[in-house]
Amino acid sequence: MGRIVATENITLDGVIQGPGGTDEDTRGGFQHGGWASGFDDPVTAEFMGADMSTTKAMLFGRRTYDQLVGHWLSTTDPNPFTGLLAAMPKYVCSASASTKLPHPNSTLLAGDAAETVARLKEEVDGPISVLGSGMLVRSLLAADLLDGLVLVTFPIVLGSGTKLFADSARVDLSLERSARSSTGLLLAEYSVRALPG
């Protein structure tokens, strides 16, 4: 059985939109893209790398797949992500069965994400990592399919942008580990607890 853990860069006011670059996600007139730049340090790298060594597969929404995987697999600069992303099995959720997946080791999960991801959890034995993919993460939370959440909280308030938990139902979390970076990031991994029902 797979265990799905999502990793999100998030501001203090809950925004997850466009952390990587100015033109990454401008939906809704968002003008703060690239807000996550300049905060890397060894503490963050160690914290984030701890789970990647055991990851069996990666799960993406279509938009994040196109942007994130496309960026790292097309860059010529030496980096630790290109080889990992190329070799890792990648599953991509999309409502359309005609979605094209141009990168190696990619499998389309077409249709309703809750249904296709529930089947994926039965097929993959071990950790499944979600990077970004806010819409997908919200749907997995609502469907009780998300097992863990890594929040990298930046000391920034943007005041606008898409929020991770906007209009979501209650979710109870248990803190599993945490760290503070030298650049002011708070890094925390939580397990998602089932609500009494």
C-alpha cells in the first residue's frame, strides 16, 4: 500500500501560488511569482532529502508536471534533480485522457483524481511524493487519501494568491519532525489524522 505525502512551499498567510518564478503561475493576475527564491540552505536540503531516498513514485497535477518536471529535465546546469526526476516513476492526474506526457517514466491517471489515486495507492508499495500540485492536494485531502504533509513555511506575507487550505474542511495533523533553517524557513512534516466519525 502506498503512502502519499505532499510537500508544499507556503507563505505565512497560506499562499502556495507561483513560488518558483515570476511567470510560473499568473492566474488571477498574481504578480508575486518567485517569492521562494533565495532561501536555500543546508538545513533545508537535508530535511527535504530525507524522504526522497525512500520515495517509490511521484504524483503530480498536470500543470505542476508540465512546469516543474519540464524545467528540471530541460536545464543544462548541473543539479541533483534531473537524474532523480528522469528515473522516478511519475504519475500525472488529468481530467482529460488525451493529455500528453512528454517526459520519461510518466503514466497518465485520467479521470477523477480520487478514484485514480485510490487505485494507485493499492498498486505502489511505499512512499508516493507529491510536489506542489495544490488543486490535487486539496482533492486528496477531501477524499481522505493524503497521509502526510510537509510544509515549508516562508517568512513572507503576500496578501493575495491561491491558498492551500482555502475553503477546506477540518483536517487534524500530528507533527512528526521539524527544523528551522538559517534563512528563516520553518520546516515541518505532519501525518494526517483521521477525524473521529
